[in-house]
Amino acid sequence: MQTVDLFTFNRKIAKRVSVVLLKTPLTPNHITTLSMGAGLWAGYFFSTGHRSAMLLGAIFLQLSFIFDNCDGDIARAKKLQSAFGMWYDSCADLIVDLALWTGLAIGAVTLGVPGAAVRWWWFAAIVGSVINFARVIGERLALIRAAKSATEKVPPPVNRSAAETVLYVLGQDGDPTLLVYLFAAIGSPWFFLTAGAVYINALWVLSWPRTQKNREAKTA
């Protein structure tokens, strides 16, 4: 089943922002730091539990997504790609995830949701983010190894399952802007946390078979 890219506006915006950033002395790592900072502020606003603050948090999270797309553009344009930059970018993404889940958990407890229930869903979301982080890193390292070896066969793309395609379209490969604004508008950090925990775990579970097929094709 082919993926239809419905929510690519963050990438389109990032292309325009990158043109401006190229005229500044900012390095890709500076932009990654801006992305992480915006994500941390988003977590803070989500922790208040108030709808207006959650919508503001959604705006900051979208800024984080945009900067996260810009750092790679700047690295390629300025020829500043580095192993450190790749790892810093990946770790910053994970930190933003952790800030998001923690902020939502604090917001839920602040609004009176039992702490024990919140802790379980917070833990589930954290575990899902860490596992998905490990999966993405594994795929990136495999691509790097393939690029370094002229004789190493790069695996052909494997079509996503219908369920994985739905998640990919909704989440747009790390830019789930539509879902973020929807959950923020609802105004319930508890609902946002539980739905987010289900989403991130479903994402890595459904993506895992495709990752394994790519690895098998690569070693065949």
C-alpha cells in the first residue's frame, strides 16, 4: 500500500526557513539546539494542563518539528555533516519526546488524574519512544554502512502494511502536527498522554517487521 503524503507542510515551511538560516552564521548543531529548546518549552506548556497553554505548546512543538527539518538542510548546504551532528539530532529528538510525555503526565496529575494510572501510561510512552529511537538509529547506521561500501547491496524499499501506512500518514514520519493540534484542542493532557502512548508503541511495533525485512534483504 503506497503512502499518500498529506501533511508535508512542516517540510515545505522548513525549506523556506532554511533559505533564511543559510544567510546566518548558525551551524546545524545550533539549529538542533533550537529544535530541542522549542520542544522543551512545549513540554512545559503541556504540563500546565490548561487548553490555551496546550495550544501554545502545540505551536512550540511545531516549531521544534520545523527546526528539526532545517538542521539537515543546513548541514548539507554548508557541507557540515558529521557523526556527532547525526547523534546529537537523534538524541535531541528523543529528549523532546521525553519532555512531551513528562509534561503531559504532570498536566494530567495537576488536573486530578490518579498518579498511579498516569505513571503507567507515562512509562509506556517513554518505553515506546526509546524503542522507536533505537529502531531509527539502527536504520540510519545500516544506511551509513551501505553508503560506505560500494559492493554492499542497498535493500529495496519494502511496502508498508495498511495499518503502518495509516500511522505514517497521520504522523508523517515524525511530524504529527495534525494529531498534536487535535489533542491539544481537546484540552486533556490525560487523553493526549494515553493516545500518544498508544501511537508511539503502535508505530514501532508495526514498523519492526519492515525493518527486519530490510535487514534480511541487505544481507541476502
